[in-house]
Amino acid sequence: MFTEKFNEVLEQEGVVSIVTCANNEAHVANTWNSYLVVVEDNKILIPAAAMIHTEENIIANPKVKLTLGSKNVMGYKYMGTGFLLEGTAKFLKDGEHFNMMIEKYPFLTRVLEVTVTSCKQTL
């Protein structure tokens, strides 16, 4: 599912936007590329300390979109590339993935697990 170019972007620091929508209102939360942990073929784990509104939206509507990028990775024609991910999400409060993530990021209270259904390069 994830391309070599996507993995190159993950190796660079950059901002990640997490978009959720419920009650006809979009909400955007942010994190960093370096906090994304890819597991299995199509899952991304993200440490969550706050993300209260994000969690409320996901309970109502689990569909999410994420964008991320880096100006240091070659795009289609020029330096800089980005990705749009689409999928569904849920928050983990226990289990194998939660335990693995809390060891890496002791500040988290929950883990946002995104099951990616689409990964498109945008630049």
C-alpha cells in the first residue's frame, strides 16, 4: 500500500494534518511525520495525548483524511512532495499496538489507529 516515496517522506520531519468530520463540520488536528508508525500493510499508529474533538468526531464518523509531506523529497517534477491518505480510524486504549506505542511515546493517553484505504501522492 505505501510506496517507497511515501516512506521517504516519513523519514523527513514535517507536519501531518488529520481531518475528521461530524455534524457537517470538519475538524483538523496536527502532529508530526516522525510520530507516524506504520504497522501491517495499511495501518498507521499515531500517539494521541489530546485530540478530544478528533475522538468525538471519529465516534460519530470514522472516516478520516490525512495529509503529510516534505520539501526535502523529490516530487513529480520538483523538490517537495506530499500525500493524501484516506481511511477509517479508531482510538486504542489497550492492546498490543497501544503497549508498543506507549513504550515509544510515554506522553500518549491513547493511540489513533488509521486503516488506510487510499494513499495518493499529490505533488
